[in-house]
Amino acid sequence: MTVGPVDPVPLGLILALGTMAAAMVALRAAWEMAGLVGAAVGALVATQLVGVSGPGGAVLIQADWLGYLWYFGAPAMVLLVAFLPRGWFKRT
């Protein structure tokens, strides 16, 4: 149930996924793939934990298109950063 008007463009979700991608790029640049793997595991575990129902049956990520965007957006950001060219992260 939503209280108040619903924005058709989920700016918060877009900012969250962009921030997640930026953090993963920074960690990959600093610690190469080990940093990315650590960030990926943390992001995916956190997303899954937020998606399960709580003690009262409430969930934080609903089963609608925004919820699916969040569920599949986090792994998409991991894959996006993982497949960036290695040359972008070379230290000179």
C-alpha cells in the first residue's frame, strides 16, 4: 500500500543502482576482481535479505515491476562492472 502520489520514474532506485555500480567500479579499480567479488557478494546478500518476509509477514521489496527491477538490477550492475575492459583499470 502506497501513501501519497507515486512517481512514475523511480529516481531513488536509479540512484541506488548507479551508486552501487560506482562503488563496484571503485573497488575493482582499487583491488581488481577481489574487490568486485566482495562488493558483489555483499550487494547480492543484502538484496536477498531485504526481499524476504519479516516476522510479521511484511516485505521491503514488493513483487511488482519495481521490486523485480531491484532484484535483477543489482546482479546486472555486478555483471556490467565485471565485463568492463581490464585496460580501464590498469595502474600506470
